[in-house]
Amino acid sequence: MYPWIWFWAPNIYLPWSGSVTQTIEPDLFDSIGPQAGNATIERKACEVASYGRQLGLIIEVLLDTARNQETMSAEARKAMERLEVIQAEIEQLKVEELPRLSWG
């Protein structure tokens, strides 16, 4: 564009165009209410290990402990079997999705 005729150049902005800025980074910890705990501590805890990793470790220990029990009620055995199925499904999702998520 020629600098001496800039005033004839119209600025046309279509919907969702123009000078728009938006922060895309999700901040999941703004939704933590006061009853759920301290948001700062929750954020730092998730920097150490994500919620999914924390739950995964708890499930692994729980299932290992439950398998070594000699006596278990029918309801507890049913719940343990369901938890094993859920864990297996999650592991299968990881196997299926990991190649799609790799950048290399």
C-alpha cells in the first residue's frame, strides 16, 4: 500500500476477524471452590503428578491389596472386578491414543 493514500484504504472486519486476542491456555484451577481446598496447593500438587496419575497409583495399590485378601464380600468382589475392567479400558485407551498424540 502506498503510504500517501492510507486514508482511502478501508478497514473491513468480518465476524471473528480483526485484532482479536485470546488466551488459549486452560486454567483448570480457577474452578476449584473453597470447599475443595486451597487452589494454590492443588496447582502445585498437579505439577508433581496429575490427577489421573494420582488416581492410577491409588487404583494399582488398591487392586493389589484387594487381590491379596482372603475374604471379600460379594459386593466388594463385584466392585473390584468393575475397577479392574475400568483400569484395563483406560490402559487400552492409552495404547490406542499415544501413537496419535506423538509429534515425532
